[in-house]
Amino acid sequence: MGAQCVGSLLMSSAADPLAPLAGLPGVADSVDSVRKAVDRVYGHRVMRRRGGEITSEAALRGARASAALSGADWALEEVRRRTDFGTEEQARTVGAALRLTAEAGQLLSIWRQSPLRVLARLHLVASGSTLPTGAGSAERGGDTVGRPRLAGEPVHEPLIEAPLPSAEEVAGRLDGLSRLVIAGGSAPALITAAVVHGELLALRPFGSYNGLVARAAERIVLINSGLDPKAICPAEVGHAEQGPEAYVAAFEGYVSGTPEGMAAWIAHCGRAVELGVRESTAVCEALQRGAA
């Protein structure tokens, strides 16, 4: 792949633009390791009896972790007990993460037909708006909510400091990402999820909540692909557990577009899924002991 960025691959006319990524060093091992880890937690005896509880707990923990990466690192019990998420910035971030996790499961059938519609909906939900684009209140972003940013519009995104692509480049690469999702392909779910996540972080198409939206989109890909159909392997937990510095360093590999950088980003995302599996396995075992 050389130094060619994935954005260029997505906008190419290749029938299966992500296929080359599967051959990068270490990627096949990451894919295999993730598949085995997911199979193990799905085979846990508690999953056969109390799968719904595991799904709900994974959603809560995933939302908490995603919010932590966006600057609101609250304890799990604080997230669990709070009901007011509309005051200061950290509370709004946690509320946005919770809403996104709840909404993701409602958008699975739409994702493969209209991913851009799903992304717009995710940003509306994160922003706390139920109004059509253009009808939001000023404090919730007004007509910037639920649509890609225009030239000159600011972006607020904690943690990510990579150069911001132009609005024109964002439009082209979003279109390429949409065509990729609709067309499908032979790439394993982990690779597609990593690219969707990385591309949305790189583009930061909205004025706010891009990290939360990118991680929610990764979740949708992992569920919709059949890798994690019951949503019990919260990759967000793994991203947070590896730490913000490791997250940013791996993301910089994605932005570089080099084979080594891309392989490192995919491996980071794979490790995140495995850590999410470990989290849900611990929940299964606690339920089995009657401790949760």
C-alpha cells in the first residue's frame, strides 16, 4: 500500500478497496485472535441464560469508556446512578455517549443501505436534538447539527489534534466511505470497523462529538457484521483501557497511511475488542457467582 492513505483507497474505483489491508503484517493474527476471543465469551454458560443482562451491562460500560476518551472519565457507578446529563460539559458528554449506545442498535438495518443517514442521526442524538437538521436550538448547534461541516466552521474534538481535512475533502471521503459500506467486501469485520472508526476520527465531519460518533459507528459495524451480534464485546472499553496516549498513537498510524501505521491501528482496534470481551466475561462470571 505504500504511503497511500486509506482515504484515497476509499475514493478509488477498486471493487474491494480494503482487501489489501488484510495482507498487512500481523493483521491476520489480530483478526484470528479477535474471532477466538468473541467465540469464547459467546460460549459462556451465563450467555445462554442471561444474555440480555450482559448486553445491557456492555452498553453501559461501553458508553462510559467512550465518554472517558472524550474527556469525561467518570466512575461506572457515577454513570449508573446519574439522571441529569444536561448541565456541565462532562455531563453532556456522558449523556451523549449513553444516547449513542442506545441508538446504535436501532440503526443496524439502515447502516448497510444509508450509512451517511446513520451518521447524521448519530450526531443528532449525541447533540441531544430530536429536531430535523436546521431546526435545532442555538445552544445545541442550530443548523450545524446532523450534517457535515462547511468550510470555515469550527470543530471541537478533545484528544484528537491531527490536521483537519477541508470540508471538500470530508465530503469526498464520506461519499467513499458510504460506497464502501454499501458495497460490502471480503475484508473481515475487524478491518472494516477499524477503517470506519479511523476515517471518522480523521475527518471529524461534525462540529462536535466526532469521537463518540466514530466509536458508535465502529460498534455498529461489529454488530452488523455478525462478529458481535448481541453487542456484548464493547470495543470502547478496550480503547479506554489501553489509554488515551495509546489511542492517539495508534490513530496517528492510521492517519499516516503507511502499512506499519495501518497495521498498528487495526491491531489496536483488535486488542480493544479483546479487552471488551474480557470485561463482559468478568460480568458473566460475576453473575454466575451471584455477585452482580
